[in-house]
Amino acid sequence: MGQYAQIKRELGKLKDSKKAAILARFFKTGKGEYAEGDRFLGVVVPKQREIAKKYPHATLSDVQKLLGSKIHEQRLTALFILINQYKKGSDTKKEQIVNFYLSNITNINNWDLVDLSAGNILGDFLQDKDKTVLYQFAKSEFLWERRISIIATISFIKKGMFEDTCKIAEILLFDQHDLVQKAVGWMLREIGKKNQKTEEDFLVKHFRKMPRTALRYAIEKFSSQKRNYYLDRTKK
């Protein structure tokens, strides 16, 4: 039996219909919602991590089958496997995984899948390379590519590299989707943890016009006095 079948079987054994129903509501899987049609087994994330660790040598063919599934936990477990392999891989292996990741973008189609993988795989790989793909994603009509474009930069932020995050945040600044606005605000907040001046330089330039959702996320760690300073002036 292939490892895909084994992984699928292990996840299936942990199925919990009550948790699945809660997750389906939480991740907005209803008609017209951002994750319409996504299906859940109800398997908790720590268990998925445990299963992924048991299959460090799963082939990309096995991972492809998991990523192509309509079952959310199969796709998430596939990404855990990819991240584990990426972290331990040679430069050649890392490039192979990144190319595989990019070819499967349409299957990375919920915010937890994006947030788990974008920085750990794509962002990490692009730190010292051409980042054109992130700018292309920032202008995409596909919601998840836009979220990937900004979330991937968290790996840059951790290294004290803020320029691309700020540039991509400017491209996404007036995005209509709250999941993109939240991501922009979150990455600006991460910059602030490293260098508050850089974050505030960005905010001084944009805060009066940027969506309030993004702004609230960006200033979450500020003092109450400073938060009020920014929020009060957006009302004027």
C-alpha cells in the first residue's frame, strides 16, 4: 500500500463529525463563502503534524494526491510533509519543492494552508532570490495568491528585511477582501516587532486611507495612546 493510502487511512481513523461541522463553519465553507466546498474530517492539527512526521520520505506523487484532495486535513497534512522535507532538504531538493508548491497553488486554498506554508517554503526560498512571483501574486485575481504574496514575506521580516513587505502591502492596501486586509496588517505588525520606526513610517504615509481592518491589525501591539492616535485621525 502506498504512503498516500496509509496517510489517508490514518486521517480517516481520526474522523470526528462534530469537530468537522464546527471547522466547516469556522473556515467559511458555505455557498458563496471564501472556502465554499472545502470538506473536513475533524482531525486536530497536532494529530496531523504527528502523522506528517511519520512519513518523512513520502514522494511528491503521494503529496500531490493529498494536495489534490477536497478534504482539508489531507491538504494540510501534505503541507506539513512538504515543510518537513524542505527544512531538511538540499538546495536542489528545496528548489524542487518550491516548484512543486508553485504548481499546486490552486490547492493551497484556505487561510491556514497559506499561513502555514507561504513563509516556511516560498518565502524562505526567495530570501536571496528574485521575488517577482510575489509581486505577480499580489496583483492576482485569486484570493489565496494575494494572501500568499504578503504572508510569504514573514520570512524576510524575521531576517530584518522589510522592503518587499512594505511594497507588497502598498499593492494590497485597498484590497476588498478582509482576509487580505488582515494579512497586510499582520505583516506590518510583525515589522513593528522588529523595527517600529519602519512600521510607523509606512503608517504615517497610509493610515488615513488604508482599510480599518488592516490598520487595527497593524497597531494591535501599540500602546493604547498610540492606537487611539491612529484610529481617531482616521475619523477626521
